[in-house]
Amino acid sequence: MPITKAESKRNATAVADVPTKPEKTYEGLTRQQLIDIYRLMYLSRRLDDREILLKRQQKIFFQISGAGHEALTVAAGIALKPGYDWFYPYYRDRALVLALGATPYEQLLQAVGAADDPSSGGRQMPSHWGYKKLNIVTQSSPTGTQLLQAVGCAEAGRYFSHHPEAAKKHDGDYRQFKDVVFHGDEVVYVSVGDGTTSEGEFWEAMNSASNLKLPVLFVVEDNQYAISVPVEVQTAGGSISKLVSGFPNLLIQECDGTDPVASYAVMKRAVEYCRAGKGPALVHGHVIRPYSHSLSDDERLYRPESERRQDAQRDPINRMQMFLIRENILNEEEINKLEKSVDDEVLAASQRAEQAALPAADSIYNHVYSPYLDPTTMASEPQPKGTDKTMADLINACLKDELRNDERIVVFGEDVADCSREEYLKQKQIKGKGGVFKLTAGLQMEFGGDRVFNSPLAEANIVGRAVGMATRGMKPVVEIQFFDYIWPAMHQLRNELPLIRWRSNGAFSSPAVVRVAIGGYLTGGAIYHSQCGESIFTHIPGLRVCFPSNALDANGLLRTAIRCDDPVMFLEHKRLYRETFGRSPYPGPDYMVPFGKAKVVKEGKHLSVITYGAVVPRALQAAQRIEREQGISVELVDLRTLSPYDWEAIANSVRKTSKVIVAHEDVLSWGYGAEIAARIADELFEDLDAPVRRVAATDTFVAYQPLLEDVILPQANDLYKAMESLAKF
Ligand SMILES: Cc1ncc(C[n+]2csc(CCOP(=O)(O)OP(=O)(O)O)c2C)c(N)n1
Ligand SMILES: [Mg+2]
């Protein structure tokens, strides 16, 4: 069994001289390895104890321990290869992270919130592991979001081994800054507690990993509780390993997770299975939780003394001590000596960490976005060719160009493939679908089923896997079929995708593109096929949001979205896909529209309309009519991207006309216009001759009956009336 670099370092300070008897091994573990394992377990426990003390002294601000889980997680750490395999641990995995090579000092830097905390630079709570050099990917607090990312990470390893050319660097786009390393047989470790297996994303991850035969090692650390909720409430029948037994290709192993030798035996088997490419494995380890859920919880409120005493008898630290003595590996004196050396090490690390420099207050904006590539400067001129094309045509053309240009791109989502049953395509029995709006038509046929494919009907699955792939260096360009159904992916979109870079203090990034069909004016689209809601996403730092109004912008913005180094939500208005308005000739394979640069669609002098998306053609119609009928000259500004947005263009227009309407299709209250209007009122007050007006949908849902839809969504006539009233003010 390989000993990690960190372990061999630790051996230098290990105590025992191993007796020179014929070497007896324990599931392949040597006596020295068992001593090392005990050292790691004890080190982990003492670090928790130290943090608890520091918390009581108010020198740190939170504590959650890995106590009781040490044997299982050290076993995983030594069965896997740091910096080679990939790791998506959770907060109980302190001992795993130590086994992989993180130091006590590094762990304590996070507890004190130090500038040099390698996991997050003082941004995340303690025990939120992330170590780039060890392939331990930045971890968050939501239970279970790591699972689908681990699946995506495993897919990326497989993808690059099938497409080694794709790993190459490329100047001028995100690839310049995104290193790719792959080996072809790396395993992806992901762990969760028993309670977390109740999350839907657990089941989505199990489904995809086993269906795709991916090398993901799922470790369920079953301590019988999720805070105060016992396992029988979480899991039908009380056993997760029984419950998942129907998944094909899945190796299931159950063990006493308080016994490192038993745990190592199953981990080794599981790792071998995954590494051989046979599929995923699930290790169900039974552990204990001796220190309550966290320092904010007191388990005596819901667990009687008898139950706690029973658990204590299985404490892995005591058990391992007794084992070492029983097997004559260490005597009591040697154990004491080892423990003393660990205690000294922890104390020294703690004293050092308490002195560590704290992050500078002005560092808070670092790594919200990529520091390397600024999408507001990514621009090139169109080279128009051929006849006018629709927005749908030019989005499709951009996807084709970019798939050709960048082998790291994969396209997936619901129904995006031409046909999943490829033999039908090969035998030319069918024409193929390529998206419910046909935006991805022909992509699978040209680029193959491993680059363009259908996902299960599960939005979190789509975005979660994309996050994992993008973290490894791929460029997933995924599709959410209808904005109305984006919500199952909200966790990944709000808590993961845009945060990876910031929360890891720049160590990791996940620049994926999420294309979403959005909007109404469909005549019969009704509530669940007409929603907008862009302000929910512009409210998220770290996420870029585009909302083009015409074919040319859609093509150029999508290219910038794909080539840039930030995560992008690309909102495509369904009604505009095939509209006569805003068609354009194909602008060539390199056309890019910079983010944050609005377009003045029509110059004017009496008032400004700031808008985007499907309101642009409606506002233009109203502006042309009012100029014709009443001589009122309206300036129309199309924002094109909503985050970032072009404040300069807004300010220039308002300074020129002194009157402004902010218009959008989404409901009025708390909408995107509220922010823009507030900023205009704040910063341009002196330039205004009238109140800032807003035109938007009513504060209702979009109804099916066209008569109602017309009243609900802002029409050209509503814009006309608002223009008229403001001009007269
Ligand atoms: C999505 C989400 N819901 C709720 C929480 C609050 N929470 C944090 S840990 C936890 C219990 C987790 O239990 P389990 O998965 O069994 O892990 P354990 O802490 O027992 O190791 C809960 C409810 C959270 N972090 N994320
Ligand atoms: Mg639990």
C-alpha cells in the first residue's frame, strides 16, 4: 500500500521502533502503517479538541468536529492518492484531509479565518476543506451539493482521457488559465452523512454515476443522526446501503467505520473497483458522533445518557489504542509518547495560527470574477455573410463554431441531442430533434454523442455535473429547457456555480455556461411556460447574466460567454427565437460582443427607455409611433447584458434626455428595473426633470387566455402611454 508523502514526513516524528518479528499484516497494513493511522486519528481528534478550546476562548467563531469518524476517513485517505485522485469531502472529514497531506497548521488557519488559510483565505467556516495541490475541491455548507459535482468531475476525467488534445492550453480564452491534469484511472471521492442521503441530489448522483459507470467512490458516514433527526426518519428501512442495492454497476460495501482495519479493507476494495473502471462504489460506514452535531448543538436534549454511553464504547480512538496494545504493536508508554508528540504539534500549530495575519478588508472583491479575463473587453467586429438569419439560427451557428474551435466544450441538457439512440441516426431512420426549440439541432450529428448528449430530466443534475466538469477544465454549455423549471437547479446556481472562485479565494473556478429559454408573449404559454425572473440571478454576485434581444447580439454574446472565464447564465427569449425583428446575417466564427456594453437602438432627445430582451422590439414600435404621431423623440437603450450592465450608457442617455423609463417583461415589484431606477434616482438626481418611471408586467402570473396575457405583460401600447405621460410631465 502506498504511503503518502505526508505520512512519510510524519514517520520521522513517529515514536515506535517496530519489533522485528516476521511481519504480520492487517488487511495489507503493516504495523508501522497502523501506528501512522493511529497518529492521524489521534491528531484529528486533538485538533477538534483544540478548536473547541479556541472557540470557548472566542479565538475562533465556529466549530464542527470529525470526532468519531476518524477511522473510516483515515482509511479512505490512505486508500486513495492525493493530487491524483479527486476529493469532494464534507465537514466531518478532518482526518481524511490530514491523511491526504494537509497540515494541522493549515487546518487551524481556517479556524482563525487567516489570510493564508489555503482553503478559503478566511472566507469559509472551519472544516470546509479545499486544497488545490491535493485535488481537494472547495467545499460548501449545503448538504449534498458536492455529489453531482463529483459525478461531473469523474466525467471530466473520462472525457479528457478520450480527448487528450482537449487538455491543451489555448491563448486568448479561458483555456489559457485553466490547467487540465488527468490520468485515465483517477477515482473521485465524495462523502456525505446519513441524513444527507435524503437530499434529491444524492439520488440524482447515484443514478448518473451508476448509469454512466463512473469511478465515483461514495462514502456514507452513518453516525445515525442528522443534527437531532435519527436515521430511521431519514431513510426508509434505516439502511442506505440496502436502499441503493438496485443500482446497476454499483459496488456496495458496509463496514464498522470505527475500526480502521475493517474500513481500510472495504475502502481498498471499493477504490480498486472504481479504478478498474467497473463503476461507482458506495461505502456505508457505521460511525459515532461523540461531540454533538457542532458546538452550537447539545445532543443531551434528544439523546439519553444510555445511548450516548453505548456509542462511547465504540470510540475509534480508544478502540485503536486497545488494538495496538493487544497486537503488541505499541505499549502504553509508547502510546503516551506518541500522543505527547501529537499534543505538542497541535499546540505549536495553534499558537502559530493564532498569530497569523488576517485578511485585508479591501480584499473582499478579489475573486468574485476571474482576475485573468475581463469579458467587458472581449470584442471583435462582425464579418457578415449570407442572408438574414433568426436568433435560433445564429445561436445554433455559434454553438457549432465553438464546438469546432474548442474540444473542451460539451453540450447537454434535456432533449438537446438529435437522438440518444444513435443507431437510428446512423441508419438514417430519423431526422433528429436537437432541442424542444431546435437550438441544438445537428450538433450531436456533427460532434458525436460524447460531446452533445441528453441528460436525465433533472435540472440539478444538469447544473451540478456542469459545475464539476468546469472545475476540472471542461467547458460545459448546458441547457435548461424552460426558465420556469430552473428551480430544482437553484441550489447549484445560487450556492455553488458562482461561488466556487470566491469561496476558494481563487484556488478553483467553474466557468460553465447555462443557456435558458425564457419569457412569454407566446399566446397560450400560460403560467409555466412564460416566466421571467432574471433579477433573481442578477442578484447573485459572481454570475454573469446575458439577455439578448436580437440574432446578432445573441451570437456575439454567446461566444463571449463560452470563451470567458466566468460562469454565465445566458437567457434566450423564446418569442425572439424566430421573430422577424432582429434577424442578421451570420457574423463569422469569431464575432464577440463584450459584456456590459449596451446598444443605443434608437437615438432620441426627449426621454430615454432602458430595457432588454423582448421589450426592445415593443419599445421600438412605441417609440416610432409616438415620434410619428406626437413628435416625441425617444432614445432606446438595449442593455444586452444585465450583469454586468452598462451604467455609463444609462447615465449618458439620462443626462441627454433628463427623463427615463426602465422597462422589462418581468413583474414590476422587486424586479430588475427597481435597481436601475434606484441608482438613477441616487446618482443622476440633478439631471432628472421627471420621476423615474417603470413599465413591467403586473404583479401576477402569466395567464393562458391571450386576452389576459395581453393585459399582464407590457405591450407596445403600455410603453406608448408611459412615454406620452412622461413626456408631458
Ligand atoms: C441543504 C442544507 N439543509 C440543511 C442544512 C443544515 N444542516 C447542516 S448539517 C445537517 C445535518 C447533516 O446530517 P448528516 O448528513 O447525517 O451528517 P452528520 O452531520 O451527521 O455527519 C443539517 C440539517 C444544510 N447545511 N444544508
Ligand atoms: Mg449523520
